[in-house]
Amino acid sequence: MLKSVLRSLAAASLVLLPLTIPAPAHAAESLPLAEAVSRLPVETESRDGYDRSAFRHWNTGDIPDDGCNTRAEVLLAEAVEPPTVEPRCQLSGGRWWSYYDQMWVTSPSGLDIDHMVPLAESWDSGASAWTAQRREAYANDQGADASLVAVTARSNRSKADQDPAEWLPPAAEVHCRYVAEWVATKLRWSLAADEAEVVALREVTASCPGQTVTYEPAP
């Protein structure tokens, strides 16, 4: 009797065991910038059917119970000097470094949260075929530091929805970093690039010896 009970328990544990094993994490990869650029699929882009509302943002962020949306969570994560968090996640004070234009910002209202690869550009590059849930995940992606960047409103609005063939940060000394983060975001989300974009990326890359790209595929 005892043996049959033990066998039953062992069999049950074997059935349950696979359910307790977590899914394997996506491995991060680091590679030279030039090689990363070469991995981008080159395709013709189309903005047909694009509507910004197809990308729901900002949602409740990575910590739904903190009362902060994605924008506020990014501001808190990137603050050099943390702001005061008031009721309903109202932020005041604090200090941020806008790397696009190398400026200090001391008011949350002076900052925009830039999508490294703009929503419209992501639509052109493959997001038009995604589900609404995946577009929401993209628009609120805090899983990679480069995906969402707190920068001055002026620099973000100057960039708008342009790719590196049309716009680079005003501070020339950050072009290598910017291009690396652009490419990392596209690889993370399996987005394509058009020919003019790839040409521009290669031109910048030529001046960036030693620059690497690190990315982890999005879930």
C-alpha cells in the first residue's frame, strides 16, 4: 500500500514539474556596431494606415500599483537627482541630463519621453503587422534602457518621426551612442530599415570604432 502511494506521488510530481519550470529568458547579445547594422533587414517602408492611436501609451507602466504611468516611471528611472513624488504620482523638482543636446533639465514638464525609434517609424518598419497588444508593449517598453529616453521637449520635437537619414542629435559627440541605441531598438523588436536609413547608419558607423550594440529580443 505504501509503495503504491509513493508511486502515485512521484507520478504526480512528474506531471506538475514542467509547469513550475520558468520559460527561458531571451539572451542579450553584444556585437560591433557595423555588424549590428548589417543584421537589419532592408525593406521599403510604408506609412499606409498609420494612426498614432494604434500604439496605446502611456499605460500603467511596469509597476501597476505605484500609481505612475510609463512616462513617470521613466522620469523616475532616469533622474540624476530624484524628484519629489506627490499624490497621484505628480513629480516636482529633480534633475535630468538630456543627452541629445547635452543639457540639464530641472523640471519634469521640460522633458519629453522619446521613443528611440518613433512610433510612426516602427509602423513603417514592421509594426503595422503587429497586434494591438504588441504595439502597446512597444510603446511602453521599459525592458531596455534605450527604448524610451527622457530628453528636452525641444530636441524630441525636432526629431519628430525622422530616422537617422533625416535627423541626428544636435550634439555631434553622441552620434555613435545614438545610432547604436537606434540599431539596438530595431534589432530588439525585429524591425526593418530602408536603404537611405542604412546608408546613413553606415556613414556614422565609420566614425565609431569600438562602438558596440547590446540588445535583448523583446518578449
